Amino acid sequence: MFKSVLSIRGGPPVAKREDWPQWPRSFKSTEAAVTGALRSGRWSISGFRRHPGANLERQFAQQFAAFHDAIPTANGTASLTIALQALEIQPGDEVIVPGLVWVAPAVAVLAVNAVPVLVDVDPHTLCLDPAAVDRAITPRTRAIIVVHLYCSMADLDALQAIANHHGIPLIEDCAQTHGSVWNDRRAGTLGSVGIFSLHEGKPLACGEGGIAITNDDELASRMERLRANGRSYRPFTETNTFDLEEVGGVLGTNYAMSELQAALALDSLSRLEAENDLRAANAARLDRSLARLPGITPITRPAPVKRQTYYHYALHLDRSTLADRSISSICRALQSELNFWIHPPYVPLNRNLLYQPQSQPHRWWDDHYRSRIDPCQFHLPAAEHAHQNALVFHHSILLAEDAGMAKIEEAFAKVLGRAEEIPE
Ligand SMILES: *Cc1c(COP(=O)(O)O)cnc(C)c1O
């Protein structure tokens, strides 16, 4: 069926870069939103108030989370940091973090001088493994950060049970999932705090931004002040007053989302549900069609996942049926056909170049603390296996038309059907 030479060996590719949707997306409405924010003369939440309803960051917070208090922030890492601060995580406290994830959760734990305890993932979902969490709990464990990675969800029932049993909070890092549903509840609402990232690559995108949500009024009030140097919103009374009132009670810093980013966030939010539906439909199609190819298993989702959103679309590969080619060479061959980025999951945090606390000799950390945070001491075999036997690509590809999905199917069939021709 596939007569042509693999693209990586000089043959014609299946698809061109122009075949794929752009991300982040910008429409006339996006331009109007930004221009509106620009001309309003109010670019920051600590700007002067013009009239009620002119505050885009408030509008975004309300629209994002009609369900709960939402605190927009500068980025997802800032959201995690204020969550840890609001929960009063102390220096030296242990916080459980999955070993297969973007570095942000571990970095946020270090930012409050606590100890990130790297815990392995479930090999099927690639999310935090409750059994491994159970084994990692010590009398010093003070919180669990659970991440819903790529295109699945962690077992929230099991993790919630562990957190409850030990009387510690669960922080749900939903930086990669904006709208997944566990039983009848949205991701981010099951733990004590849920956080989201609005980085331009994320499914809800505004450039740089984050959100923290909680249904605990006290935590919400503390996080609101923590991200704005101790200030919080006051009700509108008159023009030419500041939106923010100097309340204090916490030592905050400036992690505020700007009004320009809130304008972009509102615009992106208006499309989120429709885009989530399209991505889910295309992912379901690929789960079915690609599973028929040699060596491919789709990612597992626990039964309580009633709605799945997608940050990256991930697949398990059995390389023993693929001529034992390395994951990077398989990714290169697929990428050469499809002309979008296809790559292995994160490098596990116990050997990740971006997570090297020992590169910080100037920090106050003493030798004891340094030895407790040393990433090398953690064993992450499932994360390591995933890094070498799975591949992922960006959610924007799932916004392509049927013809795009057909090209993905064609390219995977072409490359995986002739694995022995893939150059190492
Ligand atoms: C992107 C991401 C973050 C951090 O978000 P930023 O907005 O980049 O700070 C945190 N956790 C996870 C799982 C992420 O993917």
C-alpha cells in the first residue's frame, strides 16, 4: 500500500506544516479584545477604576469558574506557589509530586523551601500512582500535588482517600486539563485547591497566566492577597479609586494577571468547550484507529472520567514489535512524515536537566536539606519506562479536520508498518 520511501529516508512526507492548525489561535474577536483592553487605559488589576464591569481579570475569574472562587495569577507556577503558601506548607515539610511532569510542581515546592518527594506514576495513565504515594507518605508529608497529565486523569478517589486518611490536603494541578470531569465534578474541584496554567501552549491560553480555585473561603481570601502584595478587591463605590484595597494579613508578592492577558483569556475561554469537544472526538477516533496498528496502545482513563480533555495526545508503544527502534528515532520518522512535533514524554524528574537543585549553591539550603531534595535518590521506573516507550503530540493537532486525522493514521501506518526501515 505504501510504495513511497519513508520521508526520513528522503521520500515525500504525508503532510506539510501548513496542514495543521496554529496555536495559540487569534481571531478578529481576539484582536478586538486586546485592542479594547489597550485603549481602556487600564492594563493592570492595580490600575485606576473607570466604571464597574471594566475589570477584565474579574470577568475572566467569574466566567472561568462560575462554580467556585477563582484567583487569576501570573502563571501556573505562581498559582501552585500561592496554594502551598495559603495551605501553610512550612520549610522542610514533604510534598508529594509526580516524577513524570513538567518541572513546575517540584519548583513550586522548592519555592516555599519544602521538600519535593518524587513519586512514580501509574504505567497505564501516566498519572500519579496511589500505591506509590501510599509508600512515600511519612510523618513529615504535608500535601500531595496530583497532576492530570496529557490526556488522562489520576485516580482521584484513591488519592483523596489517602489524603483524608493522613489529614493532608490534595492540590490538583490541572495545568493540562481545563474541563475534564471526574464522576460529576470538574477537575480542580476535588482537592483543597485546584490550579490551572494559561501558558500559550495550554488548551486555555493567554500567553502567560494561571488560576487557583478553591471552595474554601479562607483559602481563597488568602490566595487572593498572596498574589497581589496583600491587597484584595473592594466593592465598587466610586470612580478614580483603586480596585484593590490594602488589607494585609499575609506577606504577598506580585503574581497578578494583567488585564491584557485577561482579555486574551476571556477570548480563549469563549472557545474552550467547543475546542474540548472537537479534540475529544478526534482523540477517540485516533484511539480506535491507531490501536489497530502494531505496537500501539492508547492511554488508559479511569472509569470515573466522564469527560476527558487533551493537552497532549499520548500513546504507549511496544518497541519490541517495532524492530526495537528507540523512541526518539520512531518520533523522528513520524515527525518527518507529519511535520508537527512528536516527542517522548517528559524526562523523569530524578534526572531532568531543568530540575537540578544542586545548581543553586547560593541558596540558604544546608547540607541536610540539600540531601533531602536531591532528585537522584528517587526511583521512578514507570516514569522512565514511559519516557522510553510512549510518544505525545500537541492538542492543537486534534483541532484539525477529518483529513488531518486521516493523514495521522496514514503516517502511523506507514512508519510503524515498516519499523525496520526507520534509521536509528
Ligand atoms: C504548564 C504546567 C505548569 C506551570 O504552568 P506555567 O503557567 O508555565 O507556570 C504546572 N504544572 C503542569 C502540570 C504544567 O503542565
